[in-house]
Amino acid sequence: MTLTEKDSQYLWHPYTQHKTAQTPIAISRGEGALLWDENGKEYIDAIASWWVNPFGHSNRFIADAIYKQLTTLEHVLFGGFTHEPAIKVAEKLIEILPKNQQKIFFSDNGSTAVEVAIKVALQFFFNKNEKRTTIIAFENAFHGDTFAAMAASGISFYTQAFQGMFIDVVRIPVPVKGQEQESYDALKDVIQKHNCAGFIFEPLVQGAAGMVMYEPEALAKLMQICKEHNVLTIADEVMTGFGKTGKTFAMDYVTEVPDMICLSKALTGGTIPMAITTFTQEVFDAFYDDDINKALFHGHTFTANPTGCAAALASIDLLHTEEMQANIERIHKSHLGFQKKIEKHSKVITARTLGVIFAVEIKSESEESYYGSMRTKLYNFFIEKGVVLRPVGNIVYILPPYIMSDEQLQKVYKTIEDAIEMV
């Protein structure tokens, strides 16, 4: 049996309707920005495998760090114990995060990083004998698939089977250009009418919504409103963190600082699942008490896995090399050139870029659903041409590994141009 045949017999894939979906492609190896399937066909990974591989596949520097850690201490429980790799990750993150972040909590993935943040926001006020049960989120947000993260997400077909089972979440418009005041007014109205504990947001870029972008000044204004009403702010940097926007964190563009930050995906360079939620000292202090019941009762078996910590340390070191920072700037400039070219196309509605993120919205004769016919047609075209891109409805985005060559980038651009002509 081939790998794909065995896959069909045994496996259940994410975000997949197996009755109608095409057979998944069996990947046998990867190196740099490239992947090869079991038949030897080559693909350019233009989305860094769901935004996790900024330094490319099979990165030797990270692999060596993992191997060294595996031969020293592969894992130890984090309840009642600690270890040097976790402490080093904390020290390194505290150096590069917004200066108000002081405490680091480990978990397993982006959804659980968000889950921790939302639980903390709710319990923060519970510990102070204040009942606040509402979380504020943006329309069309995506924060993950665990229950609180799913509740805060606004893409309905992901969550419609669970309506009526969620925590209380109220959504406000995203402050895109021309809609800023509407967003501010909506936030003030929500805070006035509900007992709000926290406001969670994807800073500057809504990934799963199709790389929807808004300005730092608008986010700063929303955060100021929250601060005035003692509503905790949660920056979900799972996608945007570690260089994607051109700065280490998207929050580095914003004058206000959040109470919590969620990190994952590129944290370990795409090697080992790991997530982190960071907090201010004030948030931590609300749980620091003689009363055991005020503790944060949340944990995962692989919390602060030493091997994952070693991968994170190597990944952060790579990010801040002159070479990698130059690569981020090179890709950004390349995207700007492509944006200037493609946005004039008669079939293009808009094109936008921030850091290494690029998105183009293609005109459609009918309203396109997330997994609609245009998306399927585009995806199949890209795969046929040997480029891994996952359109969101009629929006095609690029979020490449930072090590992608100019030649590879130009092939991705050309493939997108050809796809636009095709639809």
C-alpha cells in the first residue's frame, strides 16, 4: 500500500470533510523552503506549513539544539520541578517582549495559549470577588479550536455545532480603515452593557479571516478604552509573533502594552509543539495568595518540555541574526513590488502586505465561502504547479519561510498571477 492509501485507512485530518476531500499528499522530506512528496514531486512551501517554519524545513541549527537536549534531559514534569531550558526561554522572552510582561506560562499550542489567557482573565476578577464573565473579541476572529478559544472566534461554520455551550463573548467590528470610530463606539457600548473581563485580539493582522489588516493607532485606541475601564487586554500573537510583521512582535508597532500575550507556531521553528502565555506582574499577583483556591489550576503533561525549550531558544537566536533580519526585509520589499504590480489587475479587489505577509483578494462573480468553489479551484491549481498555498475563499496569501530565495518567491508570484488569469 502507498502512504496515501494507508492514510485513508487510518487517519482523520484537520479541517477536512473526508467524503468530498481529495486524497492528501504524502510528503517524504523537506529542506529549506521546499517539500517533496512520495513520488518525488517538489513543492515550494509558501505558507511555512501553517506559519510555523520561518527558518525552513530540516534546519540543522535547531536540529542540533534538539539533539543535544535529548541527550541531556528530554522531559521532566513541571509540577514541583523546574529546569534550565525553561528558565532560559523565560529570560530570553522577557528581554524581547513588551517591557510590562514579567511571567511566563507554558502550554502546548496556540489554542491552549489562548485558553490559558481567557481563563486567567475570568479568574483574575473572580479572585478579587468581582463578577466579570464577558470576553470581547473582533468579528471574524480566529483564536483556536479549544472551547474558550473557539468561543472567542468569530468564523461561524467552525463553531455552529456548539452554539449555546460557550462562555459569554461579544464581538466588535475590526477597526479597518474607515471603520475605526465604529469599532471604538462598539467597544464602549459593550463595556457599558456587560461585565467585561478581557478583550482578545489578533494584533494588526487577522490571519484566518484572510490577512485582514488594520493600523497600530486604532488598536492603541481600543486598548486605551479597555485600560480606562479596567478590562484586561490579550494580544494573540500566535500567528504574528517572531518576525512575521517585520518586527519581532506585532505589538512592537503599538504604543499601548497588553496584559497578556499568546505565543506559539514559530516559537520552536516548526519543530516541536509548544506555546507560551505571558503576563504582567499585576495579573500574576491576583493569583498569589495564601488561599490555594486562588491558584491557576491549569497544566499540561508536556508543559515546558525541555526539548521544546531547546528548540525555542535556537529559534529565537536564529530570528535575531543579521542574516535573518535581512531576509525579512528582503521579502518585505519583494512583496511591496509584487503588490504594486498586481493591485492594478482588473480581477484584483485589493492587495496588502505587512512584513513577510502578503494577501490579494480576487474578484468573484458570487459571494465566496471559506471553502467555496473558487478556493478549491485555486488550491488545486497551486498544488498542480508545485506551490503550497491555502486560499481563504477568494483571498490568496503568502507567508513564506524567511529563507525563501528570490527565485522561489518569483515562482510563487508568477503562479498567483497565472491563477488570477485562470479564475
